[in-house]
Amino acid sequence: MNYSEIKNCDIANGPGVRVTLFVSGCTHHCVGCFNEMTWDFDYGMPFDAETQERLLSLLQPDYIAGLTLLGGEPLEYVNWRGLLPFLKKVKARCPKKDIWCYSGYRFEEDILGRFCGQWEEMREFLACIDVLVDGEFVLEQKDISLQFRGSGNQRIILVQESLARGETVLWQGIR
């Protein structure tokens, strides 16, 4: 797995100050994508042990609210498989930090329906994710007034609450 960029002080992709990892590789190819160069799975640098330790170090300060995964597409098979061991480390070493994940895949149909049926490790991946922003970016529904998403079809989902209730629970914003 490769990644294209790490931001150590991001305030645009989830609440609070966050560490953000942009993975490489995406098959959605959304029209109007803000990060087209990350469609290429070979773009960027290897997501190696040194990079993971750097990210874990960046997550340590109290003012960092959590980690955000973007892309590219974090839920492409090669990416989520590469991220899973790292996310387990984040949860173990930084239990008070939340993890947000942006994906063009839909929560019910793709992730719970298809991916969880194909790969049992997907449930382990979901156990690490607190919030999922789902749905492809749709240029015709672009709306810069939306909080933490780019188009009106995208939803902000509380993953653990959704799994516990057996229904999709939407995030209601900063309270």
C-alpha cells in the first residue's frame, strides 16, 4: 500500500485538529475529484513501519482529536488490508483519539453488504472506525456549506452506534 500525503494539523476533515493520511489508489474516479493523482495505486510512498511510527507520534499531543483516512480510497482492498494492523495500533496506543474514514463506497450496500460478506476481516476494520463519510463525490451535488463533506449525497455515519443498533446512525454535528 502507498500513501500520498500526511497532514499533521488538519482542521477540514473531521472535528478538532487531526492527523490526516491520504492513501493512494482509487477505482471510483469521481468527476471533479480534488485529489486525482491519488487514483494511481503506485503514487506516493510506501506505507511502511517508519511511516506508521511517525503517524503514531503525531497523534500523541493532547490537542490532536484523532486520525482521518482519505485518499484515494481507504476501502479499496489493498488499502484497508494495509491499514488494518496500523489502525489496531492506533486504537491500542491512542484509545481516546477517534478515527474518521472517507469512502466512496456506501455503508449499507457496499461495506456491510458486499465487503463484510466477502472478507471477514472487514468487521475488524470497521471495529476501528468511529465515523465514516460515505458515498462518491457527485459534482452536481457539490455544496461547500456542508460540514466535513463535499456533496449532498454523502453522509456522516457513526459506525459503532450503527453496528450496535443494526441501523445507520448519522452524526449530528459538533455539539
